[in-house]
Amino acid sequence: MDSELPVIKINNLNFSYHNNVVLESVNLEIRKGELASIVGPNGGGKTTLLKLILGLLQPNSGNVEVFGLPPEKARQRIGYMPQHAQLDPQFPISVLDVVLMGQIERCDRGFFGGFPSQVKITAQDSLAEVGLGDLSRKSFNELSGGQRQRVLIARALCSEPELLLLDEPTSNIDPRSEENLYETLTKLNQHMTILLVSHDLGFVSQVVKSVICVNRQVIIHPTSQINGTIIKEIYGGDFNLVRHDHRCDHTGHSHHDPFSNNQ
């Protein structure tokens, strides 16, 4: 049955840009209901891995399955928030219009042909899910950075996905907005699988159940093993890390005593 399959399954994947190896020998499974984070240095292959899962890139060897299908055939079951939203801040577009973009592929008439009333209800519900239901008529360029991030998540939710992929959702937002985002993702994870890319290890430690370290190769570390030495191997430098409960492999692992490890 579909529910018994991994949501994401990657086997022996290798990928290169113009003979420059980005990912090699990658094996990864994400199960239904996971809330996992991809961490690693710039250029380590994090965004590339998301694009392979979306089917926007093809591996040189190995394979990717999403819901047991090739990614391009599962794409309508995936919501995606890219790292950089290509929206001109001066373009006069409302918050609701931005969210409705998540339904363009499902509407025969397209964005400028108008949307059925049910689609607009779905968009409004998506805004409510991220706590911005009262801002639908507001201009997108009037929002704070944190509010814009949540609107873009609502755009991904508008397609009613079973899998949500977020690329750097905490970039350029303040601590209060980050806390709101943490609460939003925790709530969404009750009914969908979530995979996010983040550099923010403090945020990751609060919200995720699995930590996927990507730096050319992919390793899932038990939280209890993430220490200064491993962080240096991943990032080539020192970071602050706060740890909370995590599930980190197929047999399960939990760490019930959060603590701070300041390197």
C-alpha cells in the first residue's frame, strides 16, 4: 500500500554539475509523518538534493522515488517553498493572490483567468493555517520578512500537499517570526511530512525529529552524537547548538534532556 512506502526513497544517487561532483553515494529514506531537516555548508548540496526530490534535476546515476513514483509524477502531491522567491516587491499583488499561485497548475484558466470559488477558499484556509487569515487583502510588499515567509509557506500549502519542502524558511527573519514559524511547522506536521533546509542549528534543534547532514555525502546523525567535532567536519567551523528530542534512524532514537553545547 502507498502508506507503507517511504515518502522519499533515494538509492545510490550521484549528481555532478559539469564534472563537479555535488552529491555522491546518497541513500536516504523519509517516512510518512517525519519532520526532518537538511543541514550543511554552502555548496554542500542541500538545495540540489531538494531539486532532485522535486524532479527539477536528474541524477547521473541512482534513483529517487517520491510516494513510490518518479518525482515528476508525484509533484502535485508536493508543496515547495524555494529559498529565493521571485516576486518583485513593487508589484501590486495581494497576499491572497500570492497564495493562489500555488493552484495555478490545477486551474485550466490560469492565474489571470480567475480562480473557482473553492480554490479561493483553499487559499484562505492555507493563510489561516499559517496564522495570517486576516491579511488576505493586504499588499504583499507591506508585510514583514517573517510574514512573507509564512505567506510563501501558505502558497505551498494551497496545493494541498502531502509532502512539504522548505528551502531556508528562517532566512532573514527576526527571532519572534522564527518562533511563529516553529509553531506553524509543528502544527502542519500533524498532517503532512515536512523536509526543510536550514543553516540555523538552534531552530533545527527545536523543530525537527531527524537531522540529515549533507556535504557531498549524506549522513543521518543521532542527536546524541552531534558534537563540536562533527559540526567542524560538516561546516568547517564552530557553531552553537541546542539539542532537543529527535528521531534519527529507522529504529528510532530519542534524547529527552535538552542541553546547550557551546563550542
